[in-house]
Amino acid sequence: MAASEAVDPGLPGIPTGPAPPGSAPAPLKKNFFQPINAEDEEQQPTEIESLCMNCYNNGTTRLLLTKVPFFREIIVSSFSCEHCGWSNTEIQSAGKIQDQGVCYTLTVNSQEDMNREVVKTDSATARIPELDFEIPAFSQKGALTTVEGIISRAISGLEQDQPLRRAKEAAIAESIDEFIVKLKELKQVNSSFTLVIDDPSGNSFVENPHAPQKDAALVITHYNRTLQQEEMLGLQAEAAGERPEEEDLRNEVLQFSTNCPECNASAQTNMKLVQIPHFKEVIIMATNCENCGHRTNEVKSGGAVEPLGTKITLHITDPSDMTRDLLKSETCRVEIPELEFELGMAVLGGKFTTLEGLLKDIQELVTKNPFTLGDSSSPDQTKKLQEFNQKLDQIVEGTMKVHFIMDDPAGNSYLQNVYAPENDPEMKVERYKRTFDQNEELGLNDMNTEGYETGQTAQR
């Protein structure tokens, strides 16, 4: 592995600078990551001999394949050369490209925000609008760092070529010096600024230190990739006219080969079109891996985006409410006001389960938060999560009454009415007109279907 860049400061448990000649590479923080093999708690990095691009002697690259729940699988690599002391750390995504891109907009108000953990893949773009500053995609290697680490890495990159610029282009070097001063001032957080991480692959992440509560300073937006972004990621867009003819799926279960998301072994995915009573048709896809026993299911809406959004509010008053069937689409947000909890759009994906099943999935998601495990956790965070899990258990057992809210701007989510066709006294269903921002998030503002039947699109 070529060691071509300096290491970001602030990386938890990863070497943060040139190691003294002859010293062993610093170990990775053991408990921050989850090993791919859950039974192998003592999984150690793999060491390979590789060429150092600084002195052209052989150094050591250490690779660790890990699984982080929020970003699927990643490969953490650390290079160290005992001859010249050069070291380098980077990450690469080992999982699939996600169905949608993701954009994190963080308002940095304090030094605590500067210490937020950030996973930035090589396909992500980082922007600071206040300085009109942008780090383009594929201009840096992927990194596990902090907000401060991203700024420090940018400063180091600009300072690296300054001596040569001063000798050839003094005016440009002077303007860059002034810009470096502005970047350094950001690290003092004398005033608020905005950091935007935009990743078309969907594999970047910014920490929410207040989890499981909503983060007021962080806005997460999922979006459909453009054709240019698909090409940038090396994805083949399906050519027009090559789609297979539609098939009648109502009386047939289709099977197709795929890879298990846990062990990557060959598995079969079953797909079926199902009619939900008093609702609509949905597509259910289920995968069962015979190699490791992992099971997963995913639900996609079988129809179009509804003209109006849907907000369903259920007052949970009895343990029998846990058996209600529930369909949560990818565009649905879930809230429990009494716990100050909000589950954002696209988190957990589409699911067809019961109310108890969704609460258990939420509990598992919160419990596996990598920033609250091992050395990266704090006593306050651990206590907060324990209290949250206890309250979820009380809700499932029926000893705590709360309001459960499903807000789906696409109108494709559903919660069973056990009194159907009569009204449910404990459940309220509201239809509402979407805002411009909600239509923008669903990709509807740029959609034009007028005149498609005649093959001519109406002019706007």
C-alpha cells in the first residue's frame, strides 16, 4: 500500500503521526470496532509487507476488516515504515454502495462539535459554505477522523506546497496563507460555521453525540443519485428500452441469487407482491442465508407516491398494541415524544413487521451504536442508553403509555387498525399537503409527467 498522505489528527486509537524509526505501529483501538466474525472477539489485524513511497524501502501495512452498524463493513488500514518513520492511515468501504446518497449538514457551535467522529469515504465531498471552501470527491483517501481532523487535514494539504508557490507565484501563495489563517480560526470556534459532508455512495457518517435523542445541530438528508453521480461511482445505468416486460407477481414468489450481508456467502432472496388489507400492494423481499443463518427482510412500496403525506399517531395503552401489523417505508420517520426520540428517514429501511418488532429493531440499533461502545463511550452516554432501553422494555411490556408517531410524506406507511372498518379510538390518521422541502427530498419538484402518454414532455 502506498503511503501518500499524512494522518488525520484526532483518530481514535489509530496512529497519529510518524512513528520513531524502529518502533512498532501503534495498535488500533480494539473495542471501537466490531469484528466481522462476532465470535472472534480477539480478531487481530493482518500484517503485510509493502513498499514505502517515501523512502522506497519495505514497510508494514496492517489491515483490519470491521463491521460498524451505521456504515456496514469497512477496512481500516495503517501503514508504518521503520526506515524513515513515515506512517499513514485510511479507511475503505468493504460493503455495497447504498441505495441512496446521503448529505450531513452540521452546524458547529462549540469545541464538543469539533470532536464529533466522522467517517468520510473517498467519494464524499466536504464543504464549508462560510469560506466558500470545498474538498472534492476522490481528492483524498477515506478517513475515520473528527470535524477538527477534517480541517487540520485541509490545512496540512494547503501548507505542503506553499514553499514552492512562494518561489514561483508569491501573490497566490500570500492569498493561500490568508485562507489558511481563516481555517485555523475555525478550529477555535469563535463563531458558528457549517460543515457539509455529501456522499453519493451513502457510506459516510457524522456522529450524533446525543443519541438516541434527535440532534438539533445535525440535518441528515437522503437523496437519489443523478446520472453523473452514478457514473462517478462506476455504476451502470440501465439503458432505456432494455427493461424486461412486467410480470404478474401476485401469485408467484420470485427468487434471485444475492450475497449474504453478514458473511458474503451466496444466498437466495425471495420476492413477493402482497396486498395489505385496507391499504395497498407492497413488495416484500426476504433473504435467508444457509451458511450463517442470517435473515433479513425489506419492504418496498408497490405503488406511486401518494398525493398527500400521512401522519399516524397511536396512543399505546395496552400490551396487545404490540401485535399490530406495521409497514414502515423508507421515507417514514418514527417519533416517540415521551422519550424525545426520532428515527430519521431511511434508517432501518423499509420494514413489514409488528409494532413490537420495530421497537426491538430500534433497541438493537441504539445498543450497537459504535460511538457508545468500548473506549469511545462515556459514562453519561452509557447511562443514557441504559435508561432509554429500560423505557423501551416498559413500552413493550405495557407498563408505560406513550404516543407512537409515523410520519411518511410519501404516504406509503401503514399501522393496523384492529377495529377496521370502524375507527380506532386510540389511533389518529392525518393526511397533509407536503411542503416544498419534503417534495424536494422525495425528488418530486423536478419530476414532470405531463405528455408522457404521447411520448412528448410538456414544456415548463
